[in-house]
Amino acid sequence: MWGSKEKEEQKSEFQESLLAVMDSMYNFGYRLTYNREDANDLVQEAALRGYRFYHQFEKGTNFKGWILTILRNTFINQYRKKVKEPVKVDYDILENMIGVPETRGFEEEIFGESLQESVDQLPEEMRTAIVLFYVEGLSYKEIAKVMGCPIGTVMSRLHMARQLLKKKLTEVVEHGKGRMS
């Protein structure tokens, strides 16, 4: 049984480690949810689960990879739960959306937005690998642990994602969307 002093030290360690990766958690959560509020909720839930199971964290291993795994698993569990729920429609919002013209013109889109949209359109497993590698800076080994798959699968998903992004962005450039005046 942990003594009071040990619990305080453990709590302090967890808080310091969590604060160091909070931005990464939010960025990854946002990439999974595409919604700021949902990302914040997801980060909060993952932080709570991480705190509750911190005693299982192996000191000396990668805290960031560990907590991002919890975040991803939390997202998957929430997604599965939502899939089972019937679809709910807010008719007020739907009514307001009807008749609102599309304001974003073809020529207004810049290359950065095209890249963001292209990443967002990737299948979830590829998008997750891209975000963890390029945005969060995790190694193949760390990504494999977060995603629960072999390193070769991570490498394959990154390769396929890069190919899809290259194809999509080439189309964007060829159609003039990527030109900046």
C-alpha cells in the first residue's frame, strides 16, 4: 500500500508529465475528433484515466506514448459507444444551415488548407500515423505502441498516406488551388 508521501510524489510526477504533453494530447485529440470541444473532453477523459492507472505506468518508459495510447483508446471506446446510439438531429441548427450559401470559393483555398483537408480525408489509421509521426514527432516504435500494431504496419501506413497525400496535392496544384498570389 502506498504511503501518503509516496502518493503525493506519484501525483506530482503525473502532473508534471501530463503538463509536458498536454499540447500533444490536444492536437492528437483534435485530429481524432475534428472538434475543439470534443477534443478538450477527450483530453480530459484520457487525463483522468491516465491518473487513475498511473500506478501501471512503467517508470523510464515513454510517458507521451503511454498517455497518447490512453487517449486513442478512449476515443475508440467513445466512438464505438456513439455508433450504437441512434442519430440525433438538432432541427434548429439544420434549419439555419439550409439556405446558407457556401462562402468558400475555389480560388480562396491556399495550399496549407489543401494539405489539412487532404490529411483529414485519409483513413483513420493512416491519419493517426501521419499525425503521430509528423506533428507529435514520435518514432516508428512509439507509434506502433500507441496504435497497437507492428512497426512494419506503421511504416506501411505512413508510406501509403504519403502516396495518397502526394497524389491529392498534385491534383490540387494542377487545378490551380495551390497558387498563391
